[in-house]
Amino acid sequence: MSERVLHILTDSFWNILLPGLTMTIPLTVISFSFAMIIAIITALVQFAHVRVLKQLARIYVWVIRGTPLLVQLYVVFYGLPSLGIRLDPFPAAVIVFSINEGAYCAETMRAAFEAVPVGQIEAGYCVGMSYLQIIRRIVLPQALRTAFPPLSNSLIAMVKDTSLAANITVMEMFMATQRIVARTFEPLALYMEVGLIYLLFSTVLAWAQRVGEKKLSALGARKEG
């Protein structure tokens, strides 16, 4: 590696990392939080077997999972202004990522709800619990424990997917890197550098996932004991 390239990588590191800390991570956290709310509501609607609402939920999941995330970003940011609806880049990205990830997490949560033994639900009715109490005290805690690993994987994937927000002018890590590349003409080194930063973020989340899984396993073992 030449001295010039090494100097560029050293100088650009903070200029890439800072947008990651101030834009990529907040975008991921906010979007995933809203996505989980959407996912739980969508999964509960399907779990409750309310015919009309269940059908609407399935259509939502079908449409979102069947269309590319990039197309959804373009529709919201570049398409909606033709209808008089203009959104700033960051809110537009949050809306799209939340709706997109919510559809995938909804299927994860639905499967987790259905994995709860029916006998436990019936036992809840036998002791006088209402439906909402059964969901809150019996179904939801067990479902979240079951869904934790795949949901964690979805969160890690979302960190990487935020790079697509550069296409609607969100100044996150990838767009910052693109601007440095345009100025320095060193695409290979700089794109490898931003890739390593994404890898760093993903590694931290993977470590947190393993810690969370161990704690949930220990908690489940104590409850069974």
C-alpha cells in the first residue's frame, strides 16, 4: 500500500465513522424500533384470526416482501412529491426502513406466537385471564424469547441495508465514502475501509446477540426450574 493511500485512509477514517455514529446507527435504531411495533401489531392481528384485518396484514407482508427496498425508497422520496407529499431524506428513510423491516419481523413474530403451546393459553383462560392478559403475560414474553435470534439477525442486516439510504441523499457512511472517493480517486481502498467499519458495527451487534441469548436462556431455565 502506497504512502498516499495510507494517508487517505487515515484522514478519511473519522470522516466515514462520524456519519456512521451520527446517522447510520440512529437510522437503524429508530427504524428498527418502529419496525418492531409494526411487526408485533401485524403478527397479533394474524394470530387473533380476525378475518378482514388478517387479510390486510397478509397483503402488507406480501407487497413489502415482494418489492425491492431500493424501489420503496424511490417511491417514497422521489415519487410522493408528485402527489404533493415531500419528505426530508432522513424521515423518508425511517418510514421506508420501518415499513420494510416490519414486514419481515412480522413473519418472525407470527411464527414465534404460533410456537407458544396452546395448553398454556387455555390454562390462562382457566385461571380467569382475559385475552389481552394472556397475550401480555404468557404469549408475548415467550414469543420474544423465541424470536430474539432471528430478530437480532434482522437488526444486523438493517445496519448494512442503511447504505441504500445514500440513494435518497441521506448522509450516512456509504454516501460519505462516495464523496471521498470522488475527491481522491481511490475507490478500492476506501470502499474496503467502509466495509470494515460496517463489519465492526455488525460484530458488536453479533456479540450483543450472543450475550442476550445467554441471558434469555438462563432466564428461561430459572422459570422452568
